[in-house]
Amino acid sequence: MTTSSTDVGQARAAHRAIRVTVNNQAVDLPDREVTGLEIKQDAIDQGVQIQLNFPLSVKQGDRYVPVGDGETIRVHEGEKFLAVAPDDNS
């Protein structure tokens, strides 16, 4: 059986995936360095019920810190993110 370069690339991407949670749902990110927008796009692609205009925050200690769409951050396995509708006052 032969392995194509596409198969190898997909295997590498799967191997490097960083699992985080967005709104308590598991999301696999393809790289450690991602933007807030990329996190939301990947979450939506993986079935998380959010929209791209939802503000994103990352849990740091006992609070959530905003992550801008264009802000590049380094993510860690198990990190927790929250994305809520902009008009949600909770």
C-alpha cells in the first residue's frame, strides 16, 4: 500500500492537533499559534453552535480574558474558551 503526500499531511495535522474547549465542547486546533478568528472558525467547523461575530475569551485563572479576532495567541492542550452572542448580558 502506498501513502500519498496528502495522507501524510493529514496524519501530521491530526498528530499536531491541540485539543481545547469552546463553550464546553472539544475542538481540535491544527496549530499552537492561532488567531481568535481561527479558533472560532475551527469551532464552528467542528459543530460548536457559535457565530463568527461572537466575542471570544480564554480562561485565565478564575476569569475570562478577551481574545481579539486578529490577535495571535499560543494555545495549550485543555485550554478553555468561551464565545457568547454580543447581546448576551450574562
